[in-house]
Amino acid sequence: MKLSSSIESSESHGCSRPTSPSAERPFFLEALYPHARLFRGILLFYEPRYFDADHDLVTSIATVKSRRELSVELHRFHHHPFNHGWLRRTLRMRISTRRLRRLTEMRLKINRSLSQVAA
């Protein structure tokens, strides 16, 4: 499922952002680097909490309402205690903050457009 379709479906149901782990899953999966998606199962098998920093970021980004708040959350992610190590930093076995920023800015733009139409 692509994020754009999940945004549209959540918007049509009156939700402006994901509110549950199952709703956040498409955001998480689309924000992962492609090679990290391939190795996700193996990483989780050896370290069940491997993606905790990534999930924390996706959860916190679900509540942002501006680009400034988004920047603050991305900064926090870079200093998250579980966001370290060779696999995450060198091999980028994590979410892409650039991709997540782009997806979130698209969501913010859709929300602004919908609020203008409703007004």
C-alpha cells in the first residue's frame, strides 16, 4: 500500500493522521530504505526491538502540524538512544528521514488543502 492512498483513505474517514500502530505501518514501511525492507524480518528475528527508534519517530510525526515540528522530531530521531550502530548508520538499515520528511510534508499539504476547502 502506498502512503498517498493511505493518506487519502484516512482523510476520507475524517482522520488527519495515523492513530494506531496498524495505521502507522504503511508510513513506516514506505519510509524504510528499500534494502532495509528486504532485511526487516531477519533484523527483527535477531533483535526484536531493532526498529524501536524508527517506530518512535513515525508515532511522533503523526502528531506534527507544521514543518518546524517535523524538523524538531527528526532532530530527536538523530539523537535517539536506539538510533546508533554500524547497521543503522553505515548500512542505513533504518527509515530514511528524507523520505519520511517528504511523505509528511505531502500529508501536511493535503491537510491544509482540506481545511481550506472546508472553510
